[in-house]
Amino acid sequence: MNHNLPVARQQFTQSVFNHKIQEVGREYALKWSFRYKWFNIALSVVLTLILLCLQFWFKNNDFISTMGVILTVFQLTFFIITLQFNFDEKTNRHRESANLFRELRDSYLILISNVKNNPKGDFNSELSRLNEKYSFVANSAPETNAKAYIETQKRLGTVSLPNSGQYSWSDTEIDSFLPSELKSLHSIENP
């Protein structure tokens, strides 16, 4: 048996999961971005209309001027908060990370196939290269939350598996993500 295979299978499955969780994170960031943009537009329109109406009906009134300043400060504060939590940038980072995890998934799949076709081959350098790339991608990926984690488990069908909630995978779980010709470590051990 090639000892690179179990590691490649685990990393393949991690890449599958992380690809999906980054896609889910992107969807959530898109929702927040959309909500904030529309809220900001609505807030701007409402505050502008209120200020114009108040200025029109109550000319030279200090209270109205003070209210105008307060409402303007509120709107500017909301705008600054929106810029600080740049949801569009976060959406793009999730998309980029998902794409990188997808590339890793495909690379691990090729490695698993190569090991199956040549069980006595030396794949240490290829596995090391992929693991280094995996570490880099995982460390630079934007964080996700528990809601995204649970949604990812649902979409991948891993919510009811015995190890769900853990970041390790049984052979059965790994096989659920592999094409039929690459399933089961046992078929590779005894070619």
C-alpha cells in the first residue's frame, strides 16, 4: 500500500468540504451586502425627504437644523460602518478561496488516481506540494461561522454521519465524495 494515499484522501475530502463552505460563506456575504446596500439607499432617501420637508415647513428653526445635523451624522455613521464591513470584498474573498479549494480538490483527485494506477510509485513530493498549497489556501481563506458549517454539512449530506461536527473523515465518508473507480482504500491495497 502507498502510504500517501490515506493523507491524499483526507485532504481531498477537506478540500471538498472547504470548497463548499466557502461557497456558502459567499452566499451569506452576498445576502448581507444586498441588504446593507438597499438599507443604505432607503435610509438616504428617507432622511433626505424628511430634511427637505422639515426645512420647507419650518424655515429658520434651530430645532430642525439640529435634527438635520443629527440625522446626517447618523447616515454618515451607517455609511462608514458599511464601508468598514466591506461585504463585496468579503464575497470576493470567499469566491477566490472556493475556487482555490476546488483546484486543490481536483489536484488531490488526480493524485489519488495516480496512486491507484501506480501503487508502488513515489508521490511524496507531489503530496507535500499539495499539502503546502492547502495550508496556504486554508490560512488565507476568510472565516466562516457555525451557520455556514451546518449548511455545508446539509448540502454535502454529512449532517447525519457519525463523525459530523468533527473535522476528520472515515473511509465511507471519503468514498461518498469520490468517483466510483476511486472509491475504497481496500480496492487500491489489493490491485
